[in-house]
Amino acid sequence: MSANAEIELARETLKKIPATANHDGPIERLGGLTNLVFRAGDHCLRIPGKGTEEYIDRANEMIATKAVAEVGVAPQIVFADADTGIFVSRFIGGAVTMTPDLFRSRPGAAGRAGKAFRKLHDSRAVFPARFELFAMIDSYLAILSTKDVALPEGYHDVLRAAESVRTALSARPLPNVACHCDPLCENFLDTGERMWIVDWEYSGMNDPMWDLGDLSVEGGFGRDEEEEMIQAYFGGPPSPIERGRIVIYKAMCDLLWTLWGLIQLANANPADDFRAYADNRFARCRALMETDEFSSAVDIVATG
């Protein structure tokens, strides 16, 4: 779809929504790997991308998005349609859409993200869906079995090796809480004083350490950024088990999102080179799983 066609689609969509029907000003295309996102004055419009209905529970997303807006973690929702996945939220003026580079260069950004996660996890919000790592891997593999896309060489070998991870995580599970589950850097909006989180497509009740481990990976955090996030989240050092779970999820998020990337490749999503995306994520997962740090984390989580 051309840029002009995207803007026209946004304009026609806005006309059908009472809160934005009279908008006649400029429309700005914002980011998004799978969806179409636009700014229209004081509002932000999201139109779901092609093929996302295969793996996104829109009813869960809408409930979660409203819940986190109510507790002040996400922008206020103005309109939401669970049938189409279209929604409109308030645009956060003065906020910067984060990137890995910005997380490294903006003072305190990693800490603000840690505090936002803490606010979310302590909110007592309840989402309909559960984010089950290995069930999602099975689901994505089932989707890929219907498509003409090859898994990275050795994927099933690494998945078998991850059985020890499954055992360790289930030995002493943390209570599931409301989690974002897809903390891509671009899903964070930073005002310099407060971090907002957007895009709740993959949200669910989950181990809270997933969010911390995944953001560390997505942001390419070094030790300093990771420690800043963790210390802000816990208000001090975490327990060895909590830290171990963060390390485990740094590998497991790559194992999962490798498959997500292949689904995008199969759906001919033009937003990125998803073959390279999937191969790079799998290589990073495998490399971390072969380290002493990872083995130690699995042992600590399994035995306490």
C-alpha cells in the first residue's frame, strides 16, 4: 500500500469514529512493524495489519488496553472495536518514541521503563489471556507448518534443549501478573519524567520477569542499562532466582520471536527483512544458552 493510500485509509477510518469524525487536519504516519499507526491531532489511530488475526486475540487486547489506561500505564482510550481491532487513544504530547539508541542516550530511560513495569505488575489488572511461552511456541509452529518458510537450522534441537528451562521455570513459579509481553523499544513513549507503554497485542497474565528480560534484549541493553532497569524495578537488587529468570527469558524471548519473524516473512510483511530478523534472533538465543551464565541461571531457578 502506498503512503498516500495509507493516509486515505486513515482518513476514511477516522470519519467513522465519533470522537474523530470531524478531524480535517493533517494525518501523520507513525511507526509499526505489523500495524498501521497514525497521529491525527490529539489522537492516535491504530489499524491492524494484514494477517495479524492469525495470532492476535483482539478481545483480550482491547480489555487489556483499557485496563492499563485506567491504571495510568498507557494512554487513555477514546475508541476501541474488538471485532476490527481498530482503536483510537490520546496522543501523548512531548513524548519521544523510544529506540535502542535512545534507551542508551536518554538519562534515566531504562530506570523509567523499570518503574513503568513495576506500576503495571503491581496494578492488579487482570487480562483474559495467559501468555504461555511454550504453548505460544507450539501455536506459532502450527501456523508455520501451513506456510512455505524454513525454520533456522537446528531450531528443533534448541527447542528440545529448552526442556530443562521449562522444568526449571515450573519448579518455583512466580505468581502470574498483568504483563505487556512484547516490550519492543518503540512501544515505550518517554516524556523524560515518565514512561508510557503502548501496543498491548500480546499482553497476558505472565511471569513478570519476562517483561524485564525481553526489554533488555529488545533494547540491546549493556550491563549498565540492564542494572538501571532492574534496580528501579525492585528498588534494590533482585533475588538470585529473580535475576536467573530474567537471564532465562532473555534467551527464551528470542526463541519465541524467531517464529514470529518467520510468520511475518510468510505473510510478506514489507516492514523489515524478516529472514534476517529470525536468523539473528535464533543465533542470539543459541549463543546465550551455551554460556555459563545461562546454565547457572537455570540451576539457580530450578533449585532455589
